[in-house]
Amino acid sequence: MSRPVLRFAPSPNGRLHLGHAFSALTNARIAEDLGGQLLLRVEDIDLGRTRPEFVQGLFDDLAWLGLRFESPVRRQSEHFSAYARARDALAARKLLYPCFCSRGRIAATVAECETVTRDPDGAPLYPGTCRVLSGDEVLARIEAGAPHTWRLDSAAALAEVPAPLAIRRFAPDGVEETIPADPARWGDAVIARRDVPTSYHLAVVWDDAEQGISHVVRGQDLEAATDLHVLLQHLLGLPSPAYHHHGLIRDETGDKLAKSKGSESLADLRASGVAPDAIRAMLGFA
Ligand code: GLU
């Protein structure tokens, strides 16, 4: 059997917090237990929120925690042309369609619906407005430079899939089981954004395959997204890794930690004199 390959894949939209430390340490522990290799991937597709100091910060914070990654480090912003090719290949097969709706337009359409179905993150499923645009209309809008995302035509995509689509799930000791995936609950999800030729979902499945990732270890907040990831892997002919979704570190109110909520960063803890060993101990890695 070939050597397992794992990755820790933070987004440099802020400084890392204890939740990232827990995820990175869990990856490192499982990689060690499985005799695997641990890679680092910088998920910097959000050009508006990525900042050079956050990228440098994540290298510094991980090194401070004593974590080592094998080279090379992959940066998603260097691979937009590969994601664009994958997006275009799916669009050419009519598995994606351009969507010109603004958030406001979608909210207004959804408000008029009698029943609203929501995706696993709580957002209303896209009502399909642009799925029914004529070819001429689409061409005219694109030629006029109208900003657009690319959405999955979920019905067309699911028609290409053997039922049921499965996720390989593994426990930290490496024992695997197979569970069914239900990508339909994401509806016509955005697969490529307006500003960049990818979304988190497309880039993550592309890169996991490109980097030969055999075992994905990440937080439970991304567990439901795996349904969509195995669908994309199937459509793109990519291998599907085994997945382990670990528990989340929560704040005193029970919410998961988040940069956007100003959760204390590893850099703050370090500046206040906390040692890396204390962080490890606090997170159960003594
Ligand atoms: N970049 C994602 C995040 O920081 C993690 C992606 C993944 O592990 O699949 O939440």
C-alpha cells in the first residue's frame, strides 16, 4: 500500500486561532499514526480577504507550534488556470450554468416562494432563476460583460452519478467505513465565483487530487460539504480520499471559533506569554 498523504489547508483570511491549532495537530497526529506524509496548502482564493501578513502569520504560527510540513507548500492562488479548465470542462458538458443573480435578487425571489428549502449551512437553495435562461440570453449577457458565477445544474449532475454516491469515512485509527452521500441537499451550488474561476469546493477537490491526498482530516463544520465534494470528484474523474471530520473547539458561548468573530489568535496567546507546549496541552496533545 502506498504511503498515506494528509494535508492541513487553512485560509489566510486572518490569523490562526485555537481551532486551527487543533486541526493542524490532529492532522499531524493522524499522519504520524498512519506513517503518512503531511502537506500544507494555503487556500487563498479569496483575494479580497487574503493578506500577505496572514500568509506569513500562518507559517510563523505553525512553526511556533512545532509543526513541520513536507515541501512544496501549495498556494491555490497560483492555480487559477487549472481551476478554470475544470470549470470550463464541466460547463461544456452542461453540468454548470452561468448565474447572473445578485444576492439581493436571490433573497427577493426566495421571499416570494411559499416553502424555502435550505442547504446544510442554512442558506436557502438557489431557486433556479438562471437555469432556464435561453442560450441567446446567456450569450448576450456574457458578451455585455455581466458578472456571473457558475452554478451546478444539480439535476443534470446527479443524472450522471451511480446511486448511491458514497463517502469513505475513516476513524483516527485508520478503520474505514462507507456512508451514503446526499449532494442534492446543496441544490445548484456555486462551483465558480464571480471574481475567481473557482469556489472552495472546486479548488479543494482539484487540489486534493493534484496533491495525491489519501486522507482528509478537517473540522465537522465541513462534513456536509463532503457530499458535494464526492459528487465533483465523480464528475471530474478524480479519486476520492477517505475523510475524518474532527470535533470543533468552541468558545465559552458554545460557538465555534472564527476569525470574523475576533476569536483570540495564536499570535495573541503567544504575545501574552503562553508557550506552545501549553497550547498543545490545552488541546489534548500533551
Ligand atoms: N480552507 C478551509 C478552511 O480554512 C479548509 C478546507 C478543507 O480542509 O477542506 O476552513
